[in-house]
Amino acid sequence: MPSATGAGTPDTRAGPCQARRVGRLTYVGHATTLIELDGVALLTDPLLRDRLGHVRRIAAAAIDLPRLDAILISHAHRDHLDVPSLSRLPRDIPVLASAAAAEVLRRGGREVTELAPGERTRIGSVEIAATEASHDGRRVPVGRERDAIGFLVSGTVRLYFAGDTDLFLGMGSLSEGLDVALLPVWGWGPRLGAGHLDPERAARAAELLRPRVAVPIHWGTYATPRAWWRSDPALPARAFEHFAAVHAPGVAVSILDPGRSMALAPATAER
């Protein structure tokens, strides 16, 4: 049940070459999104399998991926850095990742560019900057905590991909010229641990970020048997839309079911 409130463009199935030309965002599912902007195709936190341990995919999404220009990995948790999913993608695609994720990838022989918050690089015509994230990004739940990161993708349109995070002090500093914010609103189980946004806290994030459009991610794709929302997978996304209307009334919300897309266009093109 896609919903687009004030986004200006109806949701469509992911298209082939035209999407790459005009700019398009596709919600593949969980934290996996396809960003096609200014001739550059980026895939975030690829999780492409039907199951991850006891967590099973509950939403089918048939996506024909274009030739990717880079893969962005926010942290080393297995639902964001899934090595079997990466093995489905060509090994020559550049990977930009947090320090902990880069260590995992290098052990597997993959070349990776490591980014810390504040560092940036270019992929074709777009600039990609790593941002702070309030989330423990280590691979396993032992040892010292490791940083996770988010990503700012800047071209004709400016997008923020939060990865996994809670609210953090500097979040509002990312708001300048922000067109689209991809905000996690739940997860795959019956509850959330520390370092996550639930629907109301994600709405508070939208209040700080002030994007033109907020797109909820990290919901409705994978679930454990005990997930309370399993019979209504869009419930967390709709809850976010409700809270955003309260806390961030100037921000449009676009709910994309897994496999659905929205066009990306600069603010001037929508007037």
C-alpha cells in the first residue's frame, strides 16, 4: 500500500534505463535502497536473500538492478553487511564502508574505501560524504563498540541515508538543502534495541533534518515469527507518517512498498 503525501510524483515499479536518466529512488527492502541520480547508481546495505538465520523475507521485490557505480555500507551488522548478498554482485563495483565493515570485507579479499564521519569522496557526478550515526556498528556483540555511519549523497538532488541510528546531537546540521531523508523506522523483530529509531523518534529526526520528503526504510521486509506487525507489515511506516504529521508537518512523507520507486527531481523542477 504505497502512500505519497505531497511528494509530487506517484510511485511506480522500478524502471530500466529511464530511471537512471531522470533520477529515481527504489526501496528494495530493509535498509537496501537503489539511488539513481545524475547518471550514477548506488546500492545501500545490500540484503538480497530470502532469509538471514531465523529472519525471513516476507515481502517479495523483483528488482532488475542496473550496472552499479558503488555500494554503500553503513556498518557491519549482518542485516546491513551480508556477505552472501554481496557475492551476488560484481566484485569490481567500488564499495564505500564504515571502518568495521571495511575490515570484514578486506578479510574476504574485497577492495573497499573506508570512510569516517566527515570524510567524503566522489563517484562520477555525485559527492558522497559519511555522516555520524548513533549506533554500535561492530560485527559481533563482543569487544569494543565501533562507529556506524550514514551517507549524504549530493548531486542535482541531496539525499541522506541514515543506515541505522538513533537521534544524535549533530543531526540538524545535515538539514541544509536536504531534499530526501531515508529514515529507519523499525526492524525485523518484535522490539528495537538501543541505537535505533522507532516511528516517533524517526519523526523527530525528520523534524531536525527538514527534508522536502522523508522516506521510511528498515520496515516490512524481513520478520521473525514473533514480530507483532507481521500480519500488517506497513504498520510501522504508517505510524511514522502519523507522527511526522505531528512533529514535522512541513515534511512530505512517501511510503514505498518494497520494490516500489519514486522519481527524484530538484525542488525547482517540482514548482
